Amino acid sequence: MKRLTADGIPFDEAKVMVNNFLSKQERDVKGNYANTIAVWFSLEQLNEMVARLNEERRTTAAINPGKETDGVRIYFANYGSNPPVECPEYAYRNTVVFVSTHQNIDIPEKHIDYFSEDKLFNEDGIIKMSPQNRGTLCPPNKDCDCDSEIYTEENKPLCPFE
């Protein structure tokens, strides 16, 4: 497997990938996307998550060598009938959930999810990052970037979302 770097991918490749996804999404009777097409996270949220992961990595390296925190897995998810209390409009909307992972000593290319179960520490005293969510969904939020160059004309979302 090719090692990925922080250099990213060319914009044109990203645009094709995003529009491949969008072309398979349903629209409502008004022409708006029927579900979430993007999730926004603030830099503060991301920095806090990275700080927690780095602290986990330091702690797991000292307590459990070979099983250090090594990354995050992003799960596609859906709120179903239980959206956050502060965002009832998120009911049945797609979202993402970030889960921290640790190394597998026996299979180095396998990354194992782990969870805090609402505890700051696990039985080994390792600080664990609880699953992260609470990004801003687009739609239904009206502050989406509907004019982004990432969209092809046929996949451009209608704005504001109604």
C-alpha cells in the first residue's frame, strides 16, 4: 500500500471524487440535496482532537509499547431519530464520527479502534479520546459554501437550503 502524505491530491482529482459522490445523492422535490453532502469542523475542534491523540500516543507508548495511538478512523454515520438536543434538524442526517485507533503488534498494517466508554482513563490508565462528532452539517445549515469550485454545475447545491 502506498504511504499517504499530507501533500494531498490534485484539486481536479478531488473535484471528480466529490462529484462522483454527489451524482449518486438524492434530491428533494425542490432540488435540494435530501441528505448531508459535507461536514465542517472548526480548526479549534481539529486542534483539540489532535492534542488529545498526541497525549494518548505519549501515554500509550509509555504504558503499552507497540500499541500506541496511531491515528483516527472516520466512520460515515446517521443521526437517525436521536439528533443532538441542540440540533433537532439533524434528525436522519448523515454525519461522520472520528474514532482513535492504536497499532496492532501482530499485524502492523491493521489499526484497531478503541473507545473510552465515557471514562477519561481505561484499565491501563491510558487517556482515550471519546468518539468525536459535532461538525456542522451541510445541508441543513444555511452557511454552506454552495459556490465552491469543487462542484460541477450539475451537482451544485441550491442555496440557501430551505
